[in-house]
Amino acid sequence: MKAGTPYQKIGDLHGKKVGAQSGTTGLDYAKAHTKAGGYTVVEYQDIATLQQALATGQIDGAVADLSVWTDFVKHTPGYRVASTFTTGEQYGIALAKGVNPRLLSVVNEVITGAKHDGAYAAIYQKWIGTQAPASAQN
């Protein structure tokens, strides 16, 4: 959201327009809470168009991954993340099953090592903008 707006959560956008990217859990969340929130959902094909719509006042708020907005807010003065919520979304690394077991082993070793030495938590903080949940650090 633009800095200085009074909105603290998506429910504060009653009668306003909320943007979200097509095919995302953010869009699913925004649509699922439309009736209770009293806002209109505007769908955008990509994150750049969503961000431009927010910047030009076509929408009053936007829903997308925290990592996307953390980076946007960090590099675009005048904007803020108003609130966060859980969509159940998880990130992962996909490898073709059984094709390269050595690569799978290396990936798992690196992730385990990063969790043990604190690198995972530092990377999460840098790119997501919050402390990594305890469940993701085990």
C-alpha cells in the first residue's frame, strides 16, 4: 500500500479495489475474503502490472507474496506492507524424480547445513523480510 494510507489490513479496504496476480494464492485469498471485506478484486496477469496499478492509483491495495512486496517496498519509497496473512503457500525446489540422485543429495545437504548454521534464517530474513517460521528451520 501507499505509505500514509490508514489501512492496516485487507478488511479495511471496504468499498475499495484490491489487486492480485492471476493464478496465485494471493488472488485466491483476496477472492475468498471479498464478501467479508467488502472490496472489489481486480486481477492482473503479472506482478509488474499489479505494481504499476498500485503506483498509478488504479487500485487501493494489492495482495501478493511477501517476498515480492518486501523487495518492492525496499526499493520503492512511499510504499509499505500493511499486513501479512497465511495462505498455506510453501516454496520448494523441484528435481526430476530419480534422474540425478547425487544432485538431490547435494541440495538436501546444502539446505540442512544452511538451517544448522543460520544461513537459512539470514536468507529468509533478507528476501522475505521477516523471521523464518520455526517449522521452516528444522
